[in-house]
Amino acid sequence: RRADEVDEPALPDRESGLSRAAAHTVPAGLVRVRLDVAYDGTAYAGWARQVDRPSVQGAIEDALTTLLREQSPRLTVAGRTDAGVHARGQVAHVDLPPSLAEDRLLRRKLNGLLPLDVRIRRVSSAPPG
């Protein structure tokens, strides 16, 4: 162990259930992608996926699942919103296979699958960490 390493407790993240360390690690064979999202939250029960109510996270994850055809990716978000709240620059990231992560039409494909009140404004490579 190096002297400059700091122990960080592996506390579960409230949204994803992953430890902080796991949330920062990109699984082998995947690429971390940043999504800049805008939405009108009127029809949603907030950002976080809910079993029986529509959510922004659920809409985006469902669109990603349609594109991937087999996997159900999980978004990690920087903050979240309550029911009926709107956003212009919500930032989230998702780990995707390189074939989809590097697709220049990913934003257009996602927006084509999303309801009109949820828009992906930008797709970019997520910085490490």
C-alpha cells in the first residue's frame, strides 16, 4: 500500500446500492459515458426509478435497454429531483459497451426512443474517477 492512499469506507450509495468504490470503477470491457439531460418533470415522480410510477431515470434506462437489447444499464446521477421538478443540465453517467458508447448517433438514437419531455442534450466521454 502506498503512503498517499486513503482508506474510504465502502458505504452503499442510496440510489444505486453500490459501494462508493464500486460506483467509481468502470467494469472491464465497458466505457463510461456522460449524459447531459434536460426534462420537464411534470409527468414524473422525480429522477429516481420507481416500481409503479414514471421516473426520468426509468425512461432513460428503458431507452438504453432497447438499444442494448439484452442488458439493463444503471445510470448514476449527480443529484436528483423530486416529483414535478424540471432540469436543464442534469448530469448522469452510464457504463456501456464500446460499440454503443462510441456511436456518433447515440444521442439521436436515445432521443428517438425517449418521451418528448426528456432530452439528452449531450453525450460525451466521462472523465476518470
